[in-house]
Amino acid sequence: MNVDAVNSLRGAGIPGARNIDHVAFTVPDLDAACRFFVAHLGATLLYVEGPIRRGRWMTDNLNVHPEAECIVALLRLGPTCNLELFTYDSPDHNPVGPRNSDVGGHHLAVHVDDVDAAYAYLKTVPGVTCQGTPKTITAGPIAGSRWLYFTTPWGLQMELTSTPARLPYEGTVPARRYGPHPDAWASV
């Protein structure tokens, strides 16, 4: 893929867009997921709403079965991310989430100061599975970055990442990745 060619297609975008408001995931047990994010990732639970069951409105507005019922929680995760968690009771519920290689596959990446220290902590958290040990990228646009994938107790893919102050791709384009935020989550 040619970066310059793709970037030449850039339009004005959605009128008035300012930032990503939230990321959302459906989880099998809302209480357990909220407790995990608060206890192990430093999130703050802001509110829980539901159950919500509105018939055809659910299909028209959320693209789910009309008999679906959901409960939603909103958490603040660090200084820049709102995390919305849903749990559903639905006749057509699929209990198996997509893998990263599946269409709709996803993961949530958390920038940390020290991937090795974060890895050591995660190994002590019941139900967390680390995908190997921390790795260092040695070539390419983000060479020098360190990372590790892990899954939560219910199977959500997540990543720890840490990047050097300057990345190789920065010499080729004016745009930059966001982060790391200057404040640690605990101080926000």
C-alpha cells in the first residue's frame, strides 16, 4: 500500500468531528469485566444503565435482534479513552468472539512505560493469558517499539506497547501517532 497515494485521498471528514468519544466491546459478564478494568487497568466506572429492551428499536438502532436486551457500563480508561462495555441477552447470541484474523477482529492497546514490568504484573492476574513474552520490533516504521499481546479472563484481545521517543516512520510523513500521554493514569 502506498502511504502517499492513500493520504492523497484525504477529505474534510465528518463535519465537526473532534475526537474518538469511546471504544465499545460486548462482554459475557459485565460485572466481572468492569471489576477487571477497574482493578487491573486503573479504570473508573462512571455509570451502568439497563436493562434496555426496546423491540424493533434494537434492530433499527443497534443492529441486534429485536428481542435483545442489554446492559451498558461506561468506564474512563486513562486520560483519553472512554470504554463502553455491553452485555447482551439475545436469541441469536454468539458466545465466541472474533480472533484478530477474523473480519471484525480487534484488540485494545495500552501504552506503558515498561512492557517487562507490565508483563510481570499481568502474569499474576488470575485468568489473564499472555501470548508469549515481550517482543522488540527491530525493523520497519515502528522499529524500537516493544509489545506483548494478552487476553482477559473472558478472551478480549489486548496489547501492551511501548515506543521510543522517535520512530523511523516520522522521517517520512508529517503526521504523528498520539502518545504517550504525559500523565500516568493514576494521576488523571
